[in-house]
Amino acid sequence: MKTIWLNNPCATRVKTTPYPNTKELQQKLTKGLLLLGTILSVYLLTLQPVMAHGEKNLEPYVRMRTVQWYDVQWSKQKFNVNDEVVVTGKFHVAEDWPISVPRPDAAFLNISTPGPVLIRTERYLNGKPYMNSVALQPGGDYDFKVVLKGRLPGRYHIHPFFNLKDAGQVMGPGSWLDIAGDASDFTNNVQTINGELVDMETFGLGNGIFWHSFWTLLGTAWLLWWVRRPLFIERYRMLQAGLEDELVTPLDRNIGKAIVIGVPVLVFMFYTMTMNKYPKAIPLQASLDQILPLSAQVNAGVVDVETVRTEYRVPKRSMTVSLKIKNGSDKPIQIGEFATGGVRFLNQSVPAHDLNNAESVIAKEGLILDNPVPIQPGEQRTVLMTAGDALWESEKLDGLINDADSRIGGLVFFFDSEGERYISSITSAVIPKFD
């Protein structure tokens, strides 16, 4: 047992139980922190730059059966600061929406960038400008257009993507953009509702710095008020001695009351000043835009496709899909492409117009048909389509056989003799084969 004096003006002499040597504990803690710092330093030195946005980490069934992108194009890939680049494209919202993914009742189209290297100046969906989230209809097709402006020079990998409420991001095809020029030349002037021209790069900057500094200083002062006195061990001893009422002094209580009353009064006062200075301010909008899909891109009644059976052969890394196809057009058609999960499998025997200049993941000879003869007008035929390539594994799409929702979804592109394209969305349960 040790007899000690507590560091408090009202303290009395008490006896406590033995306690560890604090100096020894501090030495051990210091050595442990040094060792941890050394390990972290070595680890940080071995890190390499990441040139992706985590597309492969999303579950295969989400990438295949939610938003299916196609015809994504960039107006240019080399431009200067302040120049505009336009990204356009289309996407199909899969009918077979996964049951474990919340419905797309609120989705936000955006551009994934490594920081503020671009700014978005315009955005359109089906030709209509919109600023808020939008409700997507499964089975519908949409086209989009996003106008961007170069801000920081450099080379960046950029993706369009949809952020689905409660589900996360579904990435579209990406592209490398080279932005030249000087960052100091960037301008971002906007005319307000009052007709005032403001620079969005500096507008309100001083006000933001002031309030961040004010609340930081207030919070820091409150913490230091308590940290200035002995902590932890000595306070614990006072609690053990039954002196908990003496841990908080009358001055502490008075300061606490002043903060409880002063902070709300201060916030209300500055809120009133702001409303008087900007009487015509419009609040941030939280509405949900309603934009109907395009007329059917699936060509219902022209080319009807029914998925009969789908097998994934693990050793060969190939997906075999049995399709029952009815050609309702007036020209012979052939399957030219199968796209799923951001990967495009092409049939080299079918000349197709590539409307996509984005850097898609492509298997140029990955699509094989058991019967390559064109399907004649009015003919119905069952075709065995095999999409085979190591991309199933490298893009982590083969993981669908381990999912509880082991189904595939994708787009099949048909081309007639004149190059006209027909698109059908397919879906099916997948049966794994290990031989």
C-alpha cells in the first residue's frame, strides 16, 4: 500500500491500492509507437500509384444486371485548361434487377475523377437538362450528355458512373484525358440570380475560413480547459476515493452554461444577418427528377430473344448461352457483340460499326457462334453463343458462380446486312461447369 497526496486543493490524504510504475509504462508505450511508426513508414514506401476506381470490387451481378452502358464517347481526349470536353453515351436499365440491390428510385449521374481536375458545367438525360437525382425505370434505355471543363493539368483516368441510392456506384467505360496548360489560368465565373458575376473559385472563401477557424478554436479551447489539469490516473484515484463531486468546479459549470446559451444565440444572430444580406437565396434542391426512358431500344417485336440456358465453364473461362432468336425484321441478322459487366465480346466475322471510343475492356475474338449463318427474316432459330476469354477471371466476373444471386445479364447486339443495329437485353441463371 502507498500513501499519496492528490493534486486537488480539496484533496485529503487517502490510501490506495498499488498501481503500476507509470514511467515504465510510458517507456513501453514509446517503444511500441516507434516500432509501429517504422512499420508504417516501410509500408508507405512500397505503395504504388493506383490507376483505377475500384470497378472490379463491385459484385459481378451488380455490374451485369443494373446499369448496362454502351456507345460511350468522348469528344476529345487532349485539351487545355478551360477547354470543354463532352462525354455522351447510352445505358440500359436491366429488367432483371437484382433483388438484393435497392431499386433505382434515386440515382445520380456523375463523372468519377481523381480529385477536382474537371468541373461539370452541363448535364442532360434524354436531351433534358437536370440537376438532381432521377428515378430510373428498369427495362428503359436512356442517353446522356455531360459537359466538363478542364481545371488542373495532368493525365487522368475518367469514368462516367451512376451512384445508386443505398447500393453504390456502377462505373461506365473509362478514358484517359490529357489536360495541358497552367492551372492558374482556370476561370469559373457564374452569374447569380441577382445578376452579380462571381468567381466560384474564391466566392465565400473568406467566410468559410472564418467559420471553420472560429469553431475549431472554440472546440480546442474547450478541450484544453479540461486537458490542462491532471487526467486519467489521478482522476481515477479521486473517483476511487469518493471525491467525484470535486472533479468539476463551479467555474467549470459556469463556463459550460455560457457555451450552452451563447452558441445557439450566436448561430441565430449570424443566421439573421445572412438572411438580411441575401434575401433572395434559394435553398439546395432535394427533389427527384422524373425523366421517361427513350422509346424501346430493345427492339421488341423486331428481334425477339429468349435465353434458354447458360453455363459457365470454369477451366475454359467461357460463358455459353443458348438463345432462342426470332428475326422479325425484313433483313438477315447476325450476332456481332455481347456486352456484360463492362466487358465487350466481339464476333470478328461480323463487320460492326464501333460507336464507342472509350477504353472499354474488349475481347476482340471472344464471341463464337455454333451456327454463324445469318438468321433470315421471319426465321426462328436456337443459337449457342459462347463468350470465352481470360477477361472473365481478370475482371473478376467469374465470381458470380459463388454469389447467392448467380445470374448473368447483358446486351446482345445484332447487325443486319446494311449495318443497322438491334439491341436485346438478356438475363439467365448461370450453371457452373467444372470439367
